[in-house]
Amino acid sequence: MFRPMLDHISLRVRDFPRALAFYKAALAPIGYEVIMEFPDAAGLGEKGKPDLWIMKTENPTHPTHLAFGADRSSVDAFHGAAMAAGATDNGGPGLRLDYHPNYYGAFVLDPEGNNIEVVCHEPPAPARKAVSRASAARKKAPKAKSKKAAARGGKRAAKGNKGKKRK
């Protein structure tokens, strides 16, 4: 059974109620919700699996970068929801060609300065369909035989015809 390498991550925050409200709103477009909640800690995730923990701390925090994968429309929706929830824009939805031709992401800074990203690595939907059609055509096309294989096939056919009467 395949298991992702990263099971969960904890993000320490100074203002827990504000951070929790932010993450509930900002990550809702990618299917995240609060799955478990305790005093000063909450586990968010999708499909019943908390993989992002928000935890209160009294210690100084160090901003970090978190990236979540989603489809392109969810990247756009995340950015809008995060901005409405109090984020600072750190790079609106769009292609990041420096990374690769299909890297479509959006970046915001949460209220505590963490860089939060939602990214899609897939080409736009019409391009994916074109790639799928091309792959299907390649699968259906007869494969070219090597010269040796073609020669062997011709010899086998000749042997198979020996002794048979032609009509």
C-alpha cells in the first residue's frame, strides 16, 4: 500500500484563534476543514485525515513556507479566500515558468508571516485532453517491426503455406 512520505506538519502560531479562523477560510477551497480540535491546537485536513496542525506557542515563531497541491481553479479560489480572510498577497495565481512550464501557483502570507502556497503541476484541462488523445492514438497504432522480426515473420508464413493447396 502506498503511503505519502510526509504524514503531517505542525505550524506554531502566537494568535491561535486568529490563525485557526484564517486557515479554515483560506484552505476551504482545497477541501480542508477542521477534523480535530483541542484547546490551543487544531488538526486540519481533507477526507478525515488531519495533516496540518495549528498550535499555539508563547515562543517566538519563525515564518515557514507550506505548499498544498490542487487543481488550477482551486489555486484561484484559495487566493481569493485567503485574501478575504486577511492574508497579504505574495504572488497571485499564475504560471511560474522558472519552476516548470505547468507550475501554476498562488502565494499569500498568513497573518503571522508564513508563506502559504497552493500549486497545480498539471497543464490546463484542454492541453491534458490533447495529451490524452495523442497517448491513445499511439497505443492504437500498430508497432513497427524490426527488420529481423519482419524477416522471421515472412519465413514463418512461407513455412506455414508449404503443403497447402491454393484455391
